[in-house]
Amino acid sequence: MSYNIKKAEGKLGILIPGLGAVATTLIAGVESIKKGFAKPIGSLTQMGNIRLGKRTENRYPLVKDFVPLANLDDIVFGGWDVYADNVYEAAANAKVLEPAVLDQVKTELEAIKPLKAVFDSNYVKNLDGKHVKEETNKWDLAEATIKDIETFKSENNLDRVVIVWCASTEKYFEAGAVHQTIEAFEEGLRNNDPAIAPSMIYAYAAIKSGVPFANGAPNLTLDIPALQQFALERNVPIAGKDFKTGQTLMKTIVAPGLQARSLGVNGWFSTNILGNRDGLVLDDPENFKTKEVSKLGVLEQILNAEQNPELYGDLYHKVRINYYPPHGDNKESWDNIDIFGWLGYQMQIKINFLCKDSILAAPIVLDLALFMDLASRAEMSGIQEWLSFYFKTPQTAEGLPPEHDIFKQLIKLQNTLRHIMGEDLITHLGLDYYQELVESMS
Amino acid sequence: MSYNIKKAEGKLGILIPGLGAVATTLIAGVESIKKGFAKPIGSLTQMGNIRLGKRTENRYPLVKDFVPLANLDDIVFGGWDVYADNVYEAAANAKVLEPAVLDQVKTELEAIKPLKAVFDSNYVKNLDGKHVKEETNKWDLAEATIKDIETFKSENNLDRVVIVWCASTEKYFEAGAVHQTIEAFEEGLRNNDPAIAPSMIYAYAAIKSGVPFANGAPNLTLDIPALQQFALERNVPIAGKDFKTGQTLMKTIVAPGLQARSLGVNGWFSTNILGNRDGLVLDDPENFKTKEVSKLGVLEQILNAEQNPELYGDLYHKVRINYYPPHGDNKESWDNIDIFGWLGYQMQIKINFLCKDSILAAPIVLDLALFMDLASRAEMSGIQEWLSFYFKTPQTAEGLPPEHDIFKQLIKLQNTLRHIMGEDLITHLGLDYYQELVESMS
Amino acid sequence: MSYNIKKAEGKLGILIPGLGAVATTLIAGVESIKKGFAKPIGSLTQMGNIRLGKRTENRYPLVKDFVPLANLDDIVFGGWDVYADNVYEAAANAKVLEPAVLDQVKTELEAIKPLKAVFDSNYVKNLDGKHVKEETNKWDLAEATIKDIETFKSENNLDRVVIVWCASTEKYFEAGAVHQTIEAFEEGLRNNDPAIAPSMIYAYAAIKSGVPFANGAPNLTLDIPALQQFALERNVPIAGKDFKTGQTLMKTIVAPGLQARSLGVNGWFSTNILGNRDGLVLDDPENFKTKEVSKLGVLEQILNAEQNPELYGDLYHKVRINYYPPHGDNKESWDNIDIFGWLGYQMQIKINFLCKDSILAAPIVLDLALFMDLASRAEMSGIQEWLSFYFKTPQTAEGLPPEHDIFKQLIKLQNTLRHIMGEDLITHLGLDYYQELVESMS
Amino acid sequence: MSYNIKKAEGKLGILIPGLGAVATTLIAGVESIKKGFAKPIGSLTQMGNIRLGKRTENRYPLVKDFVPLANLDDIVFGGWDVYADNVYEAAANAKVLEPAVLDQVKTELEAIKPLKAVFDSNYVKNLDGKHVKEETNKWDLAEATIKDIETFKSENNLDRVVIVWCASTEKYFEAGAVHQTIEAFEEGLRNNDPAIAPSMIYAYAAIKSGVPFANGAPNLTLDIPALQQFALERNVPIAGKDFKTGQTLMKTIVAPGLQARSLGVNGWFSTNILGNRDGLVLDDPENFKTKEVSKLGVLEQILNAEQNPELYGDLYHKVRINYYPPHGDNKESWDNIDIFGWLGYQMQIKINFLCKDSILAAPIVLDLALFMDLASRAEMSGIQEWLSFYFKTPQTAEGLPPEHDIFKQLIKLQNTLRHIMGEDLITHLGLDYYQELVESMS
């Protein structure tokens, strides 16, 4: 199969449900970068290299120089929020970035004012915003959201739009009948079915508008047949879910390393302390459960107990999140990992990550927006598994186990880029270098 | 190219220079496993699975069931040491394994008595062994070692032999004229050239005997043109150097993860405390330098400052090893990693690894012995880069940069195995699963 | 006031409600010590020195050589438990001590069989023991317990008995009318008042029998006017509550140090992982609350926010306990302490304590038993505040704030010993040494 | 003995050799506090309370309200340095305080320009300042320094002056003949004896001028009979040595806690990473040795192996300092403490202190200046042992062991203040509260 990728011409709009800490850190950052005050550190698309060809060819272009991505100067931001604060005010409240940083882009940030959000306090109890849409029927809310997208596109003279969900974690629930087909789903919208969450209304509106949608929270949103089928029908890329930052990022880095060496793991205790709005929402057990399920799954897949019952059959994995205001957005994690090696001897690894949640998440939003736009121009529709790299719970085709190992995710992403650009895939075999040596001897 | 791998029939001898903590832990372990008291945890060959074919095929055989390796029951151990203690006594002194574990295989361990070692106190000042060969000329020492190998093979009725260096770190020095060609090297042996280290005499003897040689210490040993050329001429596999355990293992796990996400690193401080004989030897600055060079190199390659000066150009990397008797073989490491992300914001990672050095190293020796024997039977001669996975400083062909990223090393190893067994290489592309979905819509 | 302390002649019985991990570790330890296999490490009475007189006198006797304590050889152990296992079996189940250690004192441990316990599952839901007293009325249960004490004393030919509570944490509740006077309390016993907890029945029985009672759990037990008044009337020493081990021990060591230097503290996050039966009981929120109240109080008193609102007025203190089976009795704690200094600059302290809960608690039980017996012989009745050193929540006279600073607690303990033995109290003034120097100049 | 303390009237000059990170952080802080921008956090004299009388009296005045100390508004700063930068420039270079903080007191800081220093590169190799006195004879250098003090006093119209050494650690050396008497010392000054260090010249000049001198570095300075005798003759208080901050502060907090509980300690490994000028100076082994001796001594005294050979006889204590530029003044320490308890069972404590060196040291300088001035007005001359609280190596009378336990140091300090103010000393006995209860029963 060959790819005929449309050029990234004209402006790209990035619309974000949830203009909180992550989104405002992203926006302030991109505006700072445009002005030359900062570098897009943490962004694979902007700062990452990709090896092409053999090691001896020494070809390592930047990703953005290899595949046709939208330029940062062509990006226009917008979004929805349950609070009416403009992006400058919201960023100041979030206390992630220092005032001196924000003030350099104050004008740009003040100009971005949130649209009224689709909100339902049944899904997020610990928030209490007033800046919400007045429509009371879910079909009408979806229509209003579609209208928002259209207006944003036309007012800003945009060529293309993508949506990346950066809002809160919704309460835990499982898919039901209304989520099985697009027909049932649309019926549910009209009937105001309580099982349709706000995030699903945004996703539906996006797909109907032909706009790619990436899901940064552990919400059910796109994990339902109705919307997956709808995305294929409408030829729209979708991807999710739950940005992989902080502790889970470290977990999917370290666990593959232990597994690579066939070291056993019989305990993994993970605790987090954080004091931002995300922490407040997760203080509610119903919302924490959604996050917990997302965080727990990664080890099960990487340390496959079915294949290796002697190494991973007794794994006890526990994850805790603690609301701890003194740390604000500085989400700190502590992991205790109990491993065992040769003859069953026990060892321990302790990892203390003093991280900044939004600083890690912001460049992920940027990369996802640019790659989803690329996928759209390459006519890759439906689930984009090659973006697993960015997610705690990567979305896959039904029946296909997700890949959590961040290094396999990276190879998948890079080989996908090589593939769509017509470059050789990389296997790291490399026996040819030595074959020459052997032959030169004879 | 197709491979015609000889079967692993008959007995395999594993000869080890240095019957200290690592070697005795290996031997006691293998004997315990043969008797059914323990599992070979930490050994990729024995406990690791390898995926074959597509994810949906669900083929994950054990490595040892996929490639033809020697069976543990066919292994016979021997070795050299500067102390005359038998393996039971040496294991007891090393205090890695509990008396109860050793006593279960006491008879087997007592039966293994070290041959007299080639030793030169100029290369290791802090040891003072008396169980050394009497020859004073290096050519004679090499001949005596070759004779040792022959005798060991015939007395034990062995089919094949491999050698894995588990002895001490020698002092730091660089290659000179005597190391450039096999002719100069043999002349140097005859002239007793002081620049030929004991480890080189063992390696020379191995290659001349057609015996694969793997180097577990950071010594120069095989990193000289003379012995590399000699190995190709004699059709012998060689591999090195410096077993990757503990802190460096963690480093080559974590650094690729940070690099994958384009996170900057401006400081990495690594300290170690250990109280075994290895720690005592490394308390001498000349020997520590050899180890330090080996430990420092890994970050430079993984976090490539040339490709990414903005992310890694200012990296300050410091490694310390401290002799600390209270911990014995429980080598503990503490790392402080200073990273920066979006807009340059600083974060920190602290990793405290309470490890057991010999427990991590023992299965590496086993895997290397088995894979080197496989390579020999597959007629793969010279440097075995596909075994980089096991080394702090992987040996490569001249001009070819080593790969330190443990995940690329793992793919290299696994794709090599797939390749020599005629299986498809794995690229993690996986777009085909989704192509079907798209097609099913039309 | 002068003290007329009776000699420690004859045998001392130590009766323990709860023959679990802590009690069996104590008993196995004392028996090992008697046989010369071990030292009573962690016991202030046995291993601690006490300074007497001026520094230049160089008088530092062991505490046990300074005050008249019962000799270890004169101790006889007994106890109650909800499981019928003898002490050897219970110790083996607890997995604190290695089999080799237990086997050295197997005969002694097997000989100790628990009496049937007073148990009420309303107070401890996660346990399910069957070895419980059949009486259904609380007065009858108290009488049966008194009878147990008498029988234990006469059968073992004891001179004196003390009781130290080592059983589980009961659910949280507050004192009511039935706990206000001894008359109301006895009426409640007869009426089977649900507000009388099992631990109170033991305490009542002890006091009525003239037996000192120390409370090692955070239970309400002795913190009620009824029993405090009863103890004074009967001339019986009482002390509590909640053995100070592990994380709280470290907290009352570190917090006074920060306070001494007038460093501010605005956050203290404490988490614990443990996998023993104590952890299982505390997995029930009602029981955890009792422990949480006890653990939280220490910082409030040491870092007195009323006196120092600018330093401690914003302190956010959070304590978590997590049931984590992989660690068994190895209770590990991790603390993150956010402090601030000069000009408000923030700093952090992280403390990771890899402790063994019962190893720390066992010598506390021994010391308390010996000191309570001393108090009894010195006719010190009622609350023994000078033993605050051993407790998370020291009991004090009504209206008197407890002292949590472990160093003030130690001085209190030591000066009490000096006081009752007629030695000068120590104030660490020490200006006299220098006065001599000045005078020698004139 | 009764004390007749002169009032703190008029202005107090604080002269500081070494206007580096610590001194400039102090000065900027005091000026900010005077202007109401900040609080003197970390200063016992300004923020600390002292209990007076019985607990029930509830008397806890601030120290500064209890004893007559100079008011911050009456303080005038000056000093010497080998660099000519004014205090604003030096503070900016030190990078401890943020520009926004410094700019609020820019005028005040710019006005303070260093006097030329007494410098000798033989004592500090890694510094290379040019702003040094031209005199080549040590007697002349002392005279010039005395003249500096006089001029500073008269120009600023000061009532009193104190000197606190905040300059670098000098190389290690031991006292010789020239240090034994003041006569030999003065002869040595005239003869330019190489064994007289720059810090000794400052100290001599101070004492001769009747100015108290406190030594914040581990230098030999005041630890010689010549200057101790001279201080007594001239009626001048002296105190030292080596400010107790960071890791050693934590060590003298934690070690007494372990010792209090009779827990054994068999290993204590301490490492530090720091990147300020202090770290650069200590990168020279000769200077590190001076610091190492100071840092090692604290455990030996607190964990007295002579009194407790079974608990502390095998203690292995190792201290490392690593120059690590990424951290600047953020001196981070990591300690691994190996302890053992009941039956010899091993436990571990890990402490990671992310501290800011100058933030911890600055308030110590302030307290010492104010307390030394108080001592002078109270006519307390010679060694001020009651200020041990502030030092890594407290100075004591010959033959008197220093007290390192920070809690005994605090009681010593507080009881000294109570003593000179005529208040009752506190012993924490507190039996009287309970005596009343007992009596009320009869």
C-alpha cells in the first residue's frame, strides 16, 4: 500500500475541551516558542530525531523534517471550559508556569476565551463550574458543539481542525446497549440517555464534523463500538486514551527492562501525591476508579503472567493517588518494586519521581494534534494504534491486545512513519556489517 | 544467507577465570536447578519467551525451546582462581547465598577445584592470591593455559568448551603497538611484553583452542585488533565487555525512556555502595578508572548530544563507587537524574536500587555461555554484536557505534534468533490489522 | 518526696492479650537471650546507659544496673489469643523470625499456649478467631479474666504480674456516659453495654487484680475517667497508648529537630506498606481511623501551630497505611516532608524506612513490662507519663498536654529514674566547667 | 552566680570574612525582613519560643522577647572578600536568591563593598581572588585587619561589633608549637610562620579588638591554646566550629533517636552533591579532609562505641562530597543507614534531603552574631559551649567531650538562657502534676 499524503497547507485549529493546567501550559508554551522564548522540549515531533537507513549512513533527521506536519506558526488554539476565565487567567490560577513566563505572552493568552462547556455533575462531582451550555437535551448539546466547531473554523479562517480532550476524569462506568451502534447512540442522544457522558458528546460532534479526536483522560468516550464504527464511516482518525505521564510513564519504561532480563516481580506499590484540580477530582472514589483501572492495566500486559507464571504469577500491584495541596501541580510519585532473581533472591527498586504533571502532558497534546492531523491527511481512519506511545491505555482493534511497553510503542510509531514515507523499516538486525568482515577474511 | 546450525549434542564445558562471587553463584545455582531446588530466574535463555509471527498468532515459545541450546544437564563447570579454595569454600566466603542453599549442592561444589591462575599484581594491586602459575614467560603461560583447556576437555569427556571471564577488573591502560596484529602480539608474548594483561593471555589461549570467549569485566582484553583478527581467522566467536548489572542496567533502561520522549537531561549523578571483593579491587583508582570509562559511556551514546545538543549538550554525568563493607555483595545504587521538559522546567528522578550483584550477574554468564556455544555451532565468528544486551560496553566492528539502549539490544538479539531460525523479523508495524477493518467497511 | 522501692525478688509474670507477631517475637527473643543466643538490642532497660553526675565523672551505668528491675531469668510469659496456636506455631505463622532462630527455643515456645480471648467482632471485623471465651455477659468475661490472672500467678508461682496489650486495633469510637465513673462502668459490664470494648474488660480485670496494665494499641481502653480513677484507687500503674515504632518513631525524632531550628513545615505526607495481620486489620476504615487519629496527633503537638502560626499554621499532614502482602512484617514507610527556611525558600526531606515492625516493637513490650513492674514496686500509681517515650499517644493527666518530642520524653524518663534513685537531675547547663577556667585566669 | 547583662543599646556591626553565598543570603534576608518583605525563618532567636516555668503556666515567649538581643534594625553589615564584587553582585553570582528578591533590596546590597581579604593560596588552592591585602608580613596583615575593624566601627557609628567567619574551608593541618601560647603565636606572626592560617589572623585581630569571633568553617582557627588563652585574657567570647546544616544537621537529629532506643548501627553512608563555590573548594582533597574530619566526628560521640560496643562497635561511617554543578547551591544529601534491632535483625533508613545550603546557614550566622553579642554584654568570655547547637564540631574546654546530640545542645542553650535570666531550669521531670492527683484521692 502506498500513501498519498496531502500537504499541511493553511491553518490548523486545535480545539481543547478543558482549558485547565495542561491546556494552558500547552498554549502558553506554543506561543512562547513562536516568539523564540523557549524550545518545545518533550515534544517528539519537534525535538525528536528518527534514524533512517543503516547505522553507517548516519541519517537522523528531526521528525518534523521527515514527515509533513503542520508548522507551529500555523496553529490556532481554542477550547471549552466550565469556568469563564480566559487562558491567561486560567494559566495564572493553575500555578504551573511562573508569572514572568506568562506575561511574555499575555496578549495572546488573554485573547483565547473558552466556549461554554457540555457539563454534567453526575460525571464529575468535585467540580462546580457555571460556564456551561444551557441546552438540556443531549442531541441539542451535540448540535451546539458541532456549531462551535464550525464557527471556530470559519472565524479563524482554518483549513483543518483537531480536538484533544484535556478535561477531567469522569466517573467509572461500563458500556451498555446505547453504546453498541451509532444508531442506538443517536437515539440515546435524542432521549437524553444518562449513560452518554459529556466526553462522548464532544467525540460524536468531532467525528460528525470530520475532525480527528484524541482522548487524554481515562474516560470510556471512544472505547465504544458506536463511535469506532462512526469514525470509520466518516473516515476520521481517533486515538486514546489517558496521557501517559509521570508514574505510568516510568512504569512502562522500567517494567519492560525487568521483563527483558526475565527478572521476577512479586510486588509493585505506587503512590502519588498531587495538589492540582486533577488531584481534587480524583479524590472522589468514583472518578479515581476510572483512573485506577487505566493505571493498573499496564503491568498486566507488559509482565504477562500467562506466558510467565513463575515470574509474574504472584504480582501484587497497588496504585494510590493522594490529594496533597502543598505540592500543587508538582505531582510526585514513589514506587516500591519487589523483584526476584537467580535462585529466587529478592531485590528492591525505589523510584521517586519529582515531576510536573502539566509540563509532561503539554507536549503530548501538541504531538497528538499534529500526528492526528497527519493521519487525517494520509487518510488513515479509525483507531490510530501507532500512537499508543502517548497513552496509558492504548486503543486497539477489538481482540487485539494493546502494547504497553513504551519501547515497542516507539518502534511502532517510528516504523509507521518510515512506512508511510516509503523508507525501510528498522529491525536492528545488523548482521550485514559483520558479514562483510567475515567475507573480507576469505 | 541461511544457517546450518549443528545440534547441541554431547557435553558443554564452561571454564571461568575467576571463581569468585559471580561464578560460584552461577555454579551453585545451576546445580540447584538440575536437582529441582530452584528456577533459573533472570536467564533469558531459560525463562524468557520470544514472540513469533503476528500478535494474533499467539506464539510465544521459550527461547530455549526455539533455538538449539545446550541443556543444563549437559554442562560441566571448571575454572581458574588465585585462591585455592574449592567452589563450595569460595561460595561460602562470598556470602551471597545462604548456607542452607549451598549445603544442598555441597558435594557438587566441593568437587570443583580451581586451576592455578595467570596473575600479575601490576594489573590488580588489591588482591594477593598465591594459587598462581609458576611460568614466568607469557608465551609459556599461554601454552599452559591451552594445556589446561585440553586437559579439562578430555578429562570430562566434553564435546565443546566456552570461556566466560568473571575475574577482577584490571587497571586502566590503552592499546599500543603490541596489540595491533596477531604477529606483534605473539612476539610480545615471547618477549614478556608488560602491556599484555593476564586476561589477554586467557583470551589468546581460548581462541587458539577454538573456544569462544566472553569478557565480563571492563578490561581491554578483546578490544584489540590482534585478537579480533585472530578470532576471525580461527572462526571463533568473541563478545564483550563488562556484564551489565545493577546501576548501569537501570541506566540503559531509563535513559532510552527519557530520550524517547525528547526530555532533556542536564545532570546524572550515580553512586554505588558495595562491600564485596569487587568493591575492594575498585577502591584502587587505577582499577576504578577502567570501570568508570565503561560506566560513563552508556549515556553518551543513548543521549546523543551531537544529534540533540539542546537536550543533552549540557549533560553532567558523574559515577562513584564506594567500598562499604556493611553491605557485602548487596550492591546498592542511588541515582539522581536532573531532567527538563516543556519550557525548560526542571524535574528530578531518584532511583534507589537495592540489588545483589552476583544474583544479577550469574544468569548473564549462563546465557552468554549458551549463546556463544550456539554462535559457534552456527559458524558465526568474530564479534557477536547481537549479544550487546548483556554488556556495559558492547563490542562492535571498527567504526560502528555500539548500541547501549537495552530495548534496541533486545530487538537485535531477538531478531537475530528469528533470523538464524528462518522466522520473520518483527517490526511492530501492525497496520495490517487495521487495513482489514477499513476494507471491511467498503 | 523519697522513694522506697521494693526489691525485684521472685518471679515476674508477663501476660499478653494478643500472642501475634509482636508478642511471639518478644517471647522468642527473651528465651533466646536467656540461652545466650542473642542480645536484647532495642531495649533501653537492657542495653541503654544512663549518665549520672557531671560529664567529667564519666559515670554511664546500664539502666538495668542502676534501677532495680526484674531479671530476664525471672520472667514467665503467658497470654490470650483468638487463635489456639501455641507460641511456636504463632511465631512460625508470623514469619518475622527465621525457622533457625525459632527452633533454638522451640521447646520453650511450644509450652506457652494461649488462654481463650475476650473477643467481639464488632470491634475487629477482619479477624475471625474461634479460640474465645464462651461467657456472653461482660461482667462474667471480666470475672473469667480475673480468674485467668490468678491461675496464671499461682500455677507459675509468681511474685508479681504485669499485662501489656499487644492485640489488634479496635474500631474508632469516643467515650460516653458509661466510661465516666467506675460505678457506671461496672454497671455497664453487668448490662453488657455495647460501648465497653474487649480491651477495657482486660484493663478492668488487671486493675482489679492489682496488676499494672500498658496499652500497646491506639484503642480507647485506658483513656476513660472510670479506669483512671479505678487505677488510683487500687494503687495500680497504667500507661498508654500505641507503641511508637517505625514511621511515627522517625516522625518524633525528625520533627523536633526541624522545630528546634525554627524551620517551617507546610506539608508532611506519610505512607506505609505492610503485609502482616496488623495491616489486614487496618485495611478496615473503622479500625484505620483509630490508628490515624493516633498517628496524626504527634505533629500537631511538636510543631505547635498556636505558638508558631507563621511556621506551622499551614501544615498539611496526611497519613496512609496500605495493606501490601509482598512485604509481610517488613513495614516500610516513605515520608515526604516539605519544609521552608530563610526567606520562605522551600526544601524537601524524603525518608524511606525499611523496618521490621515486630523487631522494633518487641523490646518496647519488654521495657514497659519491666518499668511498670518497677513503678508498682515504687508505689507510683495511676498514669505513668514518664513512659511517654514508648507511645504514639502518651497518656497524661487531664488538662496536661502530652509530650511527643522523643528527646523530651527521654529526658523525662531518665530524670525520673535519677529522681527516684536520689541522683541529681541533669539539665545540660554545664557552665561550671567554664567558670573554673575564667577563675583560673584571675 | 548572677548575671548583670548590659542592655543592647546602639548599633551592632556584623563583620564577615567571606561575602559569598551564605553571607549575601544573610544580608539580603535581613534587609528584606527590615522592610517587611520576609520573615526570619530558621532563626531561633527571631522565631523560636522558649518554655518558662511549668507546662500548665503556658509561658512560651519568643527568645528575642525573653533575652536582651540587638534589634535587627540596629544591625550594620560589612566584610572582607577575595573578590571585589559588592554584595548585590556577589548575591547575584551565588544564584541562591531569585532576582526579584534581590532587586527589592538592591540599594542596600550595592552599598556594601568588601574590604580586601587576608588570603593565602596555600590554604585554598581552588580559589583565585585578586581583591587581597598587599601586606606580605602576617603581623602587618593582622594590624591591617585591626585597623579595618576600627574604621568600620567608627565610620558606621557602632556601639559593638561581632565577627562571624563565612569564608572557605582551609586545607587540613594540625596545631604545632607556634599555636601553643599567645607569645609564640605573636612571634610567629612577626616571623611570617607558614603554620598561621589566614583565618587565625582574623581571629587574632578580633580578639585583640575585643570583638567576639565565631567560626563557621571546619578550620583549625580557634582550636589552639594560644587564641583560647588570649580570648580569656581579653574577656572576649569565642565559638566554633563549622555551621551545622544539611546532612550533618539531619545526622545529629536522627542518630540520637536511634541511640535513645538502643538500636544498633553498623553502617552509615553519607553522600552529598552540590555545585556552588563551596563544592569547588572541597573538590581539593586537602580541603575536603578538613571537612571530612568535622563531619565524621559527630557519630562517634553520639553513638558512643566505648559505652556500647555491642551496638556501635562495628560502625562503618563514610562521608562523601561530590562537586555536581547542575545543583548549584541546592546541596542534596543521601544517607543510607544500616541499623539492627531485636535479635540482631537488620533494617535500613534512607534519607534524601533536598536542601539549600545557604538558606539553612544564613539564620545560623544571624543567631550566632546576636548570641555572641549577648555573651559579650553578659561578660561570658572564652569558649561558648552553650552555642554547640549551631556547630558540626562544638568547641569545648580541654578534656571535656563535646556534645553533638542536637537535642542536648538545645537544652543546654535554653537552660543557659533561663539561667542567665534567673528562670528555673527545665528537667522535664513533671512528677508533681501526678502527685497532686494521688494526694487528691486520699
